[in-house]
Amino acid sequence: MKISRKLENACRVLVQLANRYDAGGVSRVEELAQAEEVSSSFLLQILNDLRKSGLVSSKRGKFGGYQLARPPREISLGQVVEALEGGLIDVDLEVLGESGQRVVSAWQEIARHVDAKLHATTLEDMAGTASADMFYI
């Protein structure tokens, strides 16, 4: 399992949007790109994927930009992963040999735990606006 650069950058920009959520208004792509040291063009692709998934909304025009579509506490890291990657652990293994079923079962159990943790972790948690807890998987 490897976290893609796209997913990493999406999480960073979503934390920026979470921190700006209470102020209302929208954030320009250039501001977000500069704050997170991401190219504007790559960030725009990510934001469009997140918009299509209903996690962010956009406003067009001179004073346009992006904002979270819902409060940070209502958006889970699992939803972000699903929007961009479809899933983090794909357990598409063949049950072969004497140990095949045990190996597949172990990976399925791990995938369930990771998925549960992803859906339990919100943008509010990641942004640190709720508490300063560390996250362990």
C-alpha cells in the first residue's frame, strides 16, 4: 500500500479548506497551491475530482474559488480516498494453495480495519480543530 502524491496533496489542501471553513467564503487555487507548495495545475485537477465527488464546491468568476461542501467534521478521510483512489487496499487475491485462504482472510481483515479508521478520521481531526490526538493505525 502506497499513498499516491495525488491523495497526499488532496489531504493537504482539504486541511487548508477545513481550517478556513468557519471564515466562510472561497479560497483561490493559487492561494491553496502556494500554502501547500503544490502546482496550481495539479491542484486544479485534484479539486475538480473532489468537486465531482461532492466534497468541495466551487464558485466561478473573478472572486471565485473552492470551499468544503460540508463541515469538516462531516467529511471523512475514507470519503477522500474513495473519491480519488476508489480504495486504499484492494484485496483482489486468488485463493490458491494450502495457505491461500488464510492469507486472503488476513488481508481482508487488515483492509476492514484500515477502512474503518479512514472513515472514523474526519477533516476536522486532521486539521486539528477538534483535538490534538495522534492517529494510529
